[in-house]
Amino acid sequence: MPKKDCDAHPKFPANPSRTGGRLVVASLLAHGVDAVFCVPGESYLEVLDALHDVSDRIRLIACRHEHGASNMAEAYAKLTGKPGVCMATRGPGACNAAIGAHTAFQDSTPMILLIGQVARPNIGREAFQEVDFRRMFAPLAKRVEQIDDSGQVPEIMARAFHDAVSGRPGPVVLALPEDMLRETTGAPDVGPFKPTHAEPDAADMEAMMKLLAKSRRPVAMLGGGGWTSQARLDIASFVEANALPVCASFRCNDLPDNRHPCYIGEMGISPDPALVRRIKDSDLLLAVGARLGEKTTQGYTLIGCPTPEQTLIHVYPSAEELGRVFHPNLAIHSAMAGFAAAAAGLKPIAGRQWRRWTEEARNDYIKNFEPPASGGPLDLGRVMVELDKMLPADAVITVDAGNFSGWPQRFLTFGGGRRMLGATSGAMGYGVPAAVASMIADPKRCAVGMVGDGGFAMTGQELATAALYGVAPIILVFNNRMYGAIRMHQERRHPGRVIGTDLYDIDFAALAEAYGAHGERVKKTEDFAPAFSRARASGKPALIELRYDPDIINTRTTLSAVRAAALHPSAS
């Protein structure tokens, strides 16, 4: 295929007169983009046309809904370490894509969201599908900008990529007026972007080790975004050298290697009570990359707010976050890669007087990892144990929002080469698109998406996207015929007054086949492993519906017990 004028890179001569749409695509090439997720719209036809000429270098993944497209871009970024790119049309398309942008913001994931906009002369007239994107996305993104001059496309695109990856990573939103995309200019290209990251000060690293040396009951916590493969190895080396007990913040289970004797669990929804007590009893908390948000801190009660009882060392890539909620004894402004490398090079603390403390914490984790008998024909804990044995060491597990997520988060192991992708924003509809994006990023890697029946109904149609592009994720639908998390809260606060949380009983296996996927339904524990083997062997996208007793509301209790405790609090 002959190279076209949108190929803006040193080896391709730039056309002195290119449209704004072609400059957008030239900028994507200059910044190393190899995949774009979208729902096509007439407001950015010029960008789509320019992408046609470079389809051998940028894959355009047309999705079934902007909610799915933006989640795919977010998941793609988490796996590749490069900014994920999503395109959506103006108005309704942008509203749908906002969910993925918010996920990227709360998960500190680099992302570029390109949105078509009405023609410049019509802005302010409430033209067809017009939205003021600067106002709409202001709380959902690191920066929002509208490109009103085609000559500024290379400059503003370069700034967007720089901002998305620098400091605390996150989403940047660019609005593209449709007439600007048709406007020609002789603007030169700019790229590739160069991220700017803070490095830890040597004095801060020395101060950290002095505080650690005084500790008797330390706990390290890893979380947040911006972790490279090398940073994971470096922080593991530091943890191991100092025999530090290490846990993960909410839905960051894969940052520490769960098989390591220093790993002690995850601080998320329904965490191990023993882990919660241990952190409360600790005399030092080293939080690296974790924002210490509401879910991780159990509603800001895990440690004292604003002044923790234990010594708090907080390492974070954004200076604005340090001291925002919790006041640390030592704040270290640093990106994860720089901090981890510096920590790995430090001399271990002599004596490591907390060895027994670490061993006890690890024993608590191992006890929590053993699933209790559920009493039903389908024991989800045992299913997860079987799945853990069957998964490759480099598998990707994607997790949607809902109570069901407690089973994979508690009973699957992560770390090493195995990844877990989940939205800390708690937005439903993440699991299926993220699994599809995982296989688009690496079709040879096994990707398993975990989703409830409610979440699947939001973005499950992206199975058709997987079929279209020839990738084969396996989706496990946890079907209890209700919005389980909300039902649990209803029973806790208003026992017996159930409303709005029942769901129609969909035949998910049949629906999967309609999307061109392999579909099965599992009702018994012993039937799961054979069904999973058949799903992998099918060579197609696959769905396994797990039908379980609605009373089994999470890994630790039942709806009946929640209701009884609410009705008779003195008895509980």
C-alpha cells in the first residue's frame, strides 16, 4: 500500500497542506499509537478517512458502544503502558465515553479521548448534539481542550500525550470541531512525547529507612497506576530484602506477587478482617502509589484521618495528592519507576525485627485464601480454585463491578506475569470490554473476563467486537438474577423492603451464541473445569454462565444473614 500524506514521521515526507483530520492521525503515528477504539461518528469523518490510509500501522477497533470503546482504551493502556486512545462522536457519544474517562481518572491510567464537535460557527447555538466539553469533562480528566485551529493540532496533541503520562497519569480530552478537521494547514509535526516524572530525593530515601528501622510492625501497600514491569521487579526486590509484609490497594492485586511469602492480601471490598486488624495495629504504613482512597481505607477509617496513629510514609507521583486527605510523616513525591529503582538499591535494614510479624500476616492470608463451603450446588470459591490451577502464568483477568468480584479477587492469585484489570471507580460494564482489549493487545495471551449478570447486560455486546476482530476472550457471567451489591445494601439498611434490584433471567449462553461466541451454562461445581476447557478449545470468544444461589451474596455472608442482622441487631 502506498504511503499517504498523513504518515507524518521522519521517514515520510509531510505534505505542506494537510487537513486537521490528517494531522490528528499524523500525531497519533508520531506518538507511537498502534490501536484506536471507537464508535464511528459523522462529526470526525476526516479522522476516520485519514486512518484508512494507515490501517497497516494503526488498528481501528470499531465497538458496539462508546462505553465499551472507552473501557477498551483504558484496559489497553494498563496492559501496554502507552496511552489508550478512544474516539467518540459529539454529544451522546461523548456522554457514553465519559464512563471510561472517569475510570481512567480514578485508576491513574493514561488515555486520550478524542471527541467530534459541532462546526465552529455553530458553537454556542445549541447546535445538533452540541455539548460544552470543557465544562462536562472538567472533573473527569487531567485536562480538556478544544482544537479550534488546524495549525495547532500537532502542538496540542503533543501536549495531550505529555500530560496523560506525566506526573499522576490520567485521561486528556480533546474536542475536534468538524470544520476544523476539514481545514488545511502547513503545520509541521511534533513528536514523540517525552514523559516527565519526579524522582525521589536521596534524603527522603534515607529518612524512609530510618523510620523503617524504628518500626516493629510495618506494612507496605502497593497501588495506583504508572507501574512498569521493571518497577514491579524493583519493588519486589526491596520488599524481599527487607522481609516487609506487603498488601495491595483496591483492585491492584497484581502489583505484588501473591505467591511471595511477604504478600498478605488486598485492601478492597470485604477484605480479610485479619488484614484490616493488622494494618490498624501496625506502627508504620508505607503506601507506594496507592492514593489511599475510600475503598482502600474502608471509608477513611483504616487509619486515623487526617492524622494516622501509625507512622505514614506516602509515595505518590502527584504532589497535590500528598497530604490531601491523610497527613504523612514523610511524603515522597516520585513516580513509581524512580522510587522502586531507588528502593531496590538501598542497603536492607539489619535485623529486620518484624520477621515474625510478616510470617503471621502471611499465615492469615493463606487461611483467608481457603474457600469455605458454600452449601450450594455451585461453590464459587471452589470454582475459582479450579480456575487458578487452569490459568496460564501470564493470563489476564478482568473484573467488573459488583459483589461477585469478591470471588476472583479473594481466591485467584496474581502477580509475576499474571495481571488483573479492574475499575477502581466501581463502574459496571468494564469486565467484557477490558477482556476484549486484552486480547487485541496480545491475541496469544489468555484473557478471562469476570462480570455479573447486571454488568454483562451493559457492555456484553462487545463479544460481537471480539468475534469481528478474531480474538477469543472467555467471559464468566456470575448470574444471581439481581443487582447483588445494591440488594445487599437494601437488606442491610431497609430489610425486607426489596425494590428495583430483581433482574430478568437471561439465557446468557444462548445470547453468546447469537454474538458468534461459544456459550455454556454451569450449575454444578464439578461441571466448571470441563466447560472452561471446552471454551478454550473452541477458538472463539466464549461465555460460561455461572448460575448460583442468590442468597450467597458475597464470599463472607448471605443475604439471609444480612437481613437477620438488620432486623435483630442485638442478636448479631
